[in-house]
Amino acid sequence: MIRKSLIETIFDAASIERWNDHIRPSRGFTELDKQAHKMVYAYTLGKINKNTDWRKLIEGGIFEFLHRLLLTDIKPPVYHKLMDRKGDELNHWSVEQIKCDVEHIPQNFLEKFEKYLIDPKYSENEKGILNAAHYLATKWEFDIIYDMCRSYYGIDDTRREIDSKIDSFSDLEYFKTYQSDNNLKSFTALIGQLRFQQRWSRSPRIPATSVISHMLVVAVLSYLCSCEIGASDERCVNNFLGGLFHDIPEVLTRDIVSPVKNSVIGLDELIKEIEDEQMESVLFPLIPDDWRSQISYYTSNEFSSKVVVNGEIKTVTSNEISKNYNRDGFYAIDGEIIRACDHLAACVETYISHLYGISTRILVDGNRSLYERYKNSVIGGIDFGSLFDYFRI
């Protein structure tokens, strides 16, 4: 089972402020936001690349995320110098620090984590995609703060360093394609706006988290659950991407809280209809036709477990997937598990704020309602009852 300490480590990223020695928007930029946006860029570049090993790309993103968390908030130029001179030692140290939290995750998670950090040839193509995605997400942030910091000493040096790094990817065909496609750039920028949509907006909470950061947490938890149940490669990939994209419609509608959705019979269905219309008219025109069916698969009935049989989408249970469809070719996705991870992430958000001393009625009621819903619950082979018990107020 996923360790409580690993989940808490993931949430530490919400407290790490980026650009904290610069003037920046009041919402700020957190490491969790950055890592989430980076994976959206990685998805986009990976789709263009065509030769992407999606399992390795997703695992690489998770490995780099954990590695960055372990080394905390080191200023980028210092970080890169340390990695240039002491990279092997720091990588081995990182593996030892995280070992107790991940050594029990099935499907050789720890071994792959170590190999990813130590072997430069392992996942070489996917490391290149993630590196480019990292700098695109960094440039997106910097372009926002640049106007605020024009008088800031060294700001133009920082701009030149970032632009130089972006230019270094110009020989990569998938990167050139992305840079020349204004629609794809608008797609990644639009999803980036979810960095500024705050979760639990009716209640103060520490640390405040955005919709995009929540999406990454759900994606990582869904992936770890997939490993726990021995999911196939394709199923693992779909569960991560389904978690990463499950709240995309909120960039078009903003968050509509459950009490409102449930206040009038049929309102939830009407909201979903409006979300689908907005996706069709605003978001889908920004991406190639052959991507739309995949994004729609992740965002329509996103909490239903599904497979594709003879070209038709079939709603099933996660238990049925494990029994009959747990192999590549059925495009299986565990919507039930993604939903439980979505609620687990919300439960953790309330629990951590409670530990920090910010505990409003809304947060406490939310935590207790989620606990009651999932106590003693096993979904798709995952003991969610025990996971929710970790974070009960």
C-alpha cells in the first residue's frame, strides 16, 4: 500500500515557492504547479514526437519530481552547478532518502528510479522531452514575472539564460513543430491558467493549492495505485493521463462545487453538457484531430472505468478490467480509482491545513464526509479505507 509519508512528501511541493527572490503574482508559483504544467508540456511534446515510450515518460516525470523535492528549493544556477560536479553523489543520496517510501511499490519502481537517475542512456529520448518541457514551463512563468522585475538586478541575464536553453532544443523536430504551432502553444498556455484557480476557494487553507497542482497529485496517486494492482503498461499510462486531465474543463467553466451541482435535479448533467460544449468550441480546436478522441476519453465520464472493445467504448468495473482486460490493446482506464484518488487528494488537502492550524468548518466537514464515504472501502483492489484513515481529522 502507498505509504502515508510518500503522499505527504508529494504535497510538500505545494509549500515550495518558486521565484521567491523575485516580484511575482500574489498567488505565486509553487513547485507543485510547475511540475504539473511541465507534464502537460511533456504530453504535448510526447504526442508530437511519435516515438515516445509513454510509460517511461510518465515514470521519468515522477522520478524527476521526487528528485527535485528531495533537493528542495535550490536556486537553478546553483542546482545545475552542483549536479554538474556532484551529480552522481547527489543522485545516489536521493535514492537512499526516498528508498524507504518507494521500495515496496511493485513493478520495480525503486530499481527504475535508481536506473533513471544513474544511467544516462536509460530513457534517453524521454529525458530529452522532459528537459524541454521543464524549460518551457519555466519560460511560461518567467514571461509573467519579467514585466514586474524589469528593474531587478540580473533579470536580463536570467532571460538570456532561459532563451539560450530554449534555443538549444531547436534541432529536435518535435520541439520545432511545437514552437511553430500557435495552437499548441495556446493549448499549453490555456491549461497553465489552472495554476491560478485555487482549490477550496470558499475557505482559507495552508498550503493553498491550485487546480493544476491537484491534477498532478491525482495523476501520481492513480499511477502508484496502478502499480499496486499490477496494471498493464497501457492501463498505467491511461490512469496517469486520466488523472492529469480530469479537471481540464474547469479552465473553461471554473470550479463548480458539489453542493451547487447537487442542489437541483439534473443540474449536474446540465453542467457536464456545458463543459462538453466548451471543450468542443474552445479547447479542441487548439489540438490536432487525432488527439481529440484521447482527451475526450479522459474527460468525458472521467470517473467511469472503461475499455475499448472492437472500436467501441465499454463501461466496466475496475475489477472486471483486472480480470478480463488487463493487457495492452483494450485501452483500459480505471475511472473508479481516479475518482477515489481525486477524493483522497482533497482529503489530504484538508488534513494538512488542519495540521498547520487552519481548520474551518468547510474543511472539517469535507474531510469527515470523505472519510465516511471511503471507510472500509476497497476499490479495484486498492484499500482506500486505510488510505483515508491516514488523513482523518
